[in-house]
Amino acid sequence: MKKFTLYLGILLTALTLASCRSAKNATSNLAKEEITAAKNRFEAVTARNFDYDFLQSKVKYDLGGKSLSGRLNIEHSKRICFTITVMGIEVARVEANPETVYIVNKVNKVYTKVAFSEAAARLGLQEEAKLETLEALLLGRIYLPGKGLATKGDFNQFVWYPMPNEELQADYIAEKYQLSYVMDGTNSLVATQVKVPAKQSTFVWEYADPTTVSSGSVPTRQTLSVSGDRHLSFDFSLSSPSTNPKNWNSFQPSEKYREVTFLELIDSIKNMNK
């Protein structure tokens, strides 16, 4: 359960980094002919976005050699839920809505909750914490702070850099952080990075193996890592993603569940294996 505890901590950290502020004016470091090529590639990346109300997928978590299964359910702009199951029975979940993040231990019937605003404030990025930012991260999309999903008309909002192996990097430079996107030679997003210098934190979400969903695509293999006071990392993969609606119930605290602090919840998870 130590790796499972690590997973919860990483995902919560990702949520705290999903907040935005206005950027400085962007400029390009490319020659004129390179700008045209970069624009075309940027438009190809944004064209992979698709509209949806619901998205669901099976999930396999690779936690340091130990695999766990679960599901990912998204209701666009309303709620996101990762579950972990054992023998088909849900034992834990991390669920977020625009106001609150819940972490639930269903075996011990305990939960903790963190307000989005509180989580973002820990990094000094409390002004624009958005659930849709996390959606963009999960679906491998370029998100433009203060606006939403990037469209082909947003090319000049970024600073562009050519990289080895036909990769192309786009930087969005804000007052308190730097947001970077990297696309490969096939015009697929392969990495999103957030650096918060004041907190000496770096968050990286890497993508691979995109699969077709609806009129676009979703990366099915993802790696999330956070570095700062300590380094945290885990891999997960999606299978059979679809936009078919699936009935799933949001977590609703009842008399059967007891609210605890985050540290108490982590202790309860550690004790599940004893």
C-alpha cells in the first residue's frame, strides 16, 4: 500500500498545479519559414481535440512493479473520478469537482477533502484553479491559461523552440510559473511541464500511444512526475476509452463514512495491508 499512498499524493499535487495566471507577451525564436511550419504543426495538435460530455476508460496503474486496476470517469467540466478496484470491487477513489477534491478509502469508510482554492493556495497559484485544466492534462491537450483549450488562433501566445528528434516546444511564461508543451514529429503532444520557481517544484506529465476517440485522439500511456522537496513518479495506462455515457455516482459523505485529515487517511491506507 506504500505505492498506493504515493499515487494519491502525486495526483493531489497535480491538482494543486492545475492553476493559471496571465502570461507575458510571447515572442518566437524561430525564423520566418520555421514559424509557418510550427503554426501548421500547432494547428494539427489542436485539431486532435474533440467535444464530449462524458468520457470513460479502464485504467491500469503501474506503481513500482505493482499493478492496480480501476476506472477513469469524466463528466466534462463537472467531475473527474479515478477509482482503484480489487477483484472488481472499488476500494478507493480520488474524485474532483470544480470546488472540492475527495480522497476516499472505501474499505475503512473514511475520507478527506481539500478545496481546490486551498490546494492552489499552497503554491501561491490560487486565482484560477480549474477542473478543466486537469481534464486537458488527462486528455493530452494544450491548455491556455485564462482562456481554456488552445485553438489554432493561439499560436502567438507561446514562445516556440525547435528541439532534437523533430520535437517542438511551446512555452507560456507567467509571473509565477512557466508552462511548457512538447510535441513530437507526428504532431502529438508528448509532454506538459509546469515549473514553479518560488516553490522549487517541477511537474511533468508525459504522453505516448495515442488512440482514436470520437473525432480526435487520447494518449493511452501516461507518466506523471513531481520533483521538489522529494521526487514522486508513477505510470498509468488507459484502455478502451470512449465517449459513451456511463452511470456513476459521485461520492456523497454519509453517516457510514468518517471525515479525517489527509495524514489520517494515508495512515488508514497504510494499515489496509496489515
